[in-house]
Amino acid sequence: MADHATNPTRPCERCGTMIPPERIEILPDTRLCVACSQAVGGEFQISFVAENLAKSGTMKKNYGAISMKKTRKPVRRAQG
Ligand SMILES: [Zn+2]
């Protein structure tokens, strides 16, 4: 069912290299090629925000209120 007409590849926002379709398939949100992603130390900053629902004084921890925050690092296009 591969539709080669709609190949999802696109150029890297940093260096302009075409991002391999396999990478986009794995990381649909990616805007960087592998090299640039490594160069910037990862495209996304993922932080887990745990909401503290447990009442103070109780030992019970309340799980299930952890939200994942995925923020895209600002990417500057390489000069030149
Ligand atoms: Zn790149």
C-alpha cells in the first residue's frame, strides 16, 4: 500500500538536506535530518510534568496526572 506519489520526505529546516522518508515515518513531527538532530542534541525537549494531586500529609502518590510536554527546540538555519 506504499504510495510513492505522496512520498512524505521534505528538506531539513536546518541544512536543507532531504530527510529520509523512513525517519519521517518514525518521527512524523521531525523537521531535521539525522545529522542536524544530533548536532542540536535532539530536536525535541521532552519534559514530564507531574501534577501534584496528592494531598499533603498523605503517603499515597497519585499517578496518572503526568503530562508529557514536547516542545520543539528553536532551530536556526545554518548560515552559508
Ligand atoms: Zn539537516
